[in-house]
Amino acid sequence: MNKLLNSLSNLIFPNLCVCCDAYLTFQEEAICDLCYHRLPRFENYSNPSNSVAKKFWGRLKLEYASSYLEFSSNSDVRKILHEIKYKGNLNLGIEMGKALGRVMKKIPELTNADVIIPIPLHPQREIERGFNQSNLIAHGMSELMGQKVYVDAVIRKKYNSTQTNKRRYERFINSNEIFKVVKPTLLENKHILLIDDVITTGATLEACGNALLEVEGLRLSVISLAASI
């Protein structure tokens, strides 16, 4: 009966791939298998001097930094991020978090990580959007890696304007001093995985990371679903 209802539903509201608009099978979730396997991976995971890590050299003291996918403005990765962030595809956010976790759990530098923290949105922005896309990715990642997700240990104090189209220095000024660690004792002497959906300049992660590194004994790694290389 459920299969019949699903078939009728798909006739009226067909499930289409967010990348190529092809019809999805029952086993496919938001992205067809062909498009998923064609996504541009950031393959340099095991190299501590990868291009994502280099973005933070001299800016943050990190144990490890990397990403899962390569982001460009006209790519399928952009379509996926847009589907999650602006169309509210919550299941896709969690599934992509699982894909990220599947890769990152193989990284030796992350085997001793204690906690996953998603980059927080300002409460007003989260109410407007209805969710935090980084939370979705973090919870999907947690299912594969096993660490707990802390969503309230760090807060965003300022409702700053969008980062889109800002130059690197302007983004740094815009992001500086907007995060506060409200539960520092919970994070003392822990290895934290700080998660975001996409890294461009890294200014937001840098601002949040600097706030976290004020906690006694805290060690920090930065992970994202996608990054511009």
C-alpha cells in the first residue's frame, strides 16, 4: 500500500534530482546516483597542508582542516547548498552530513575528536530561515562519526549582514567579535570539530574559532561540506 501511495504521489509531485532534474528512483534521495558520483571531491584529505588548511595558516591554530567537496559558482555543489540553505531541504542537509562524516571518520587527526559544533546563526536569522544548515550537516556527520553535537555552547551575538560579495578584509571586519562561548567549562581540554556548510574566505570560521580557542586546553579542527579552492 505504501509503495502504491508513493507511486501516486510521485506521479503528481515527481521527485527530481536537484542537480540534473532527472526522475529519482525510490532508492535515491534528492540527488541521482550519477550526479552524486560526479560531484567534485576535495581529495586531499590526508595532506595536512591541503588548500583548505592553508586558508587558516597564521590565522587559527588548528589540528586539522579540510572539506568534502569543491565549490564553484556554476557547479552542482552550489545547487546542493542552495537546495539546503534556501529551499529548506532538511533531509538533504543531513544526508550530505553523513557523506561528509563517512570521509572524515577515516582521518587519523580526527579520531580523538570529542565534540562537533556547527557554526551558529543569530537567533533572529535562524527564526527567519527556520533552521541552521550547519546543524543539519553536523547531525548527519555525528551519525557516522559518533561525537555529540553541541548547538548551544557558542552563540552568535550580532545579526550581521550577509557575507555574499564582500571582500576578504570586509568579511573579517564584519565577522570579528560576533561569537561568544557561553559554556566554556563544557569544552575545556576537548578537541572540537567546528562545522560549516561552505568555506570561501574562512572569515566566519576564523572569528568563531578564535572565540573557541580562548577556552582552556581546547584544540580545534575545521571541517566543511564544501570549500572554494
